[in-house]
Amino acid sequence: NKDNIYVLVRREKKTGSKEFVVYKFSNTADLHHKFPVSGGARLTVTNSKVLVLSWYSVDVYDTDGLFVRSFGKGTLEEISDITAANDGRVMVVDWRDSCVHIFNEVGNFLDKFKLQGRYYYPRIAFHQLTEHLVIAGKKEESVVVVEIFTKDGEFVRSTQIHEKRALRIRGMTVTLGGRIAVLLEDIDDEYVKVLVI
């Protein structure tokens, strides 16, 4: 975002407890600054905000790390990933009810749509050029499904990829050129593979 890279890191303190920190780097990997967040599994960045998934809500920070607000509590159940569209809308994928919740840039709920299937901890990314949402999820022990939707939730297409090992999806991104990269890992963290579509 604006030639900056944001990285969410979970690290252990000397006391044994865990803390979450967002690092802000330049595009040449120079550290601008870092700031703690209250928890988190995933993050996305809009033009002016850093959004971090908390347990049942989205925490919003400005790009310098000042907490702004939370939203989604009471609407979101078991959230697994987050992304933001060009227009500032925020999309959160909820694996429990197999849908994507859409919020405006200030956190007001706008709509939701169902995924085509039920997946274990799906990941979501936004393709800036086509304005499509891409969702990757594990359907069965050896099947990875990638679904593509418009940013308004209209289904475009899907594909299935068969993998021999029992995998989980750790992350996903869409390149500016439109390639989808899905990071797969086996249950024991011994096998890592990137699928590029």
C-alpha cells in the first residue's frame, strides 16, 4: 500500500504470553516503525487504515498504529481472512457460515453472500485490476477449491486442485498480473507448497 509493506507478526514474550505486532516497511525493506495490536490472525490495508482480524471482530488502526475502532462483533462468527476492495469496502470470510461479509470503509455492514461450498478456514484476496474476489479453501482431505466472485458477490467460476497430502491453506494472494498463489502446508508443518494458478 503506497509503496509500504505491512507484516503482522505473532511473537512470544519472555513471560510465555504472545503478542501481535504490525511492522511497516518501505518497499526496499527499511523499517519505518512497528506497533502492537490487540490480537490477530490476518491483516489487510486500505489507503488510510490497517485492519486486523481479532477473534470475532475487525480492529481498525491508522497507518501509524493508533487504534480507531472495531466493527463486526455480533455479525461475525468464525472469521478466517480479510481483504479490502479498491473502493474501501472490506470483505471478511467466515468459515462457520460459509460466507463473505461486506462492510463499508467505516465498518457498517452492507451485505453478505454464500460461498459455493463449505471449506476449512478459507482465505480471501482481492484482485485490483479485475475487481474480483478470490477465495481458496480446502474441501476434502486432498481437494483445494479456488472460487472467483465479483466484488458484489456474483459467482464467476471455480476450479479444483487435487493434492495427495493432507493440506491446510496458510495464505493466498493475487498478483497484479492476475496469478493466484496459494500457500499449502501439511498438518505436521513438514511440507510446504505454493500452487500458482
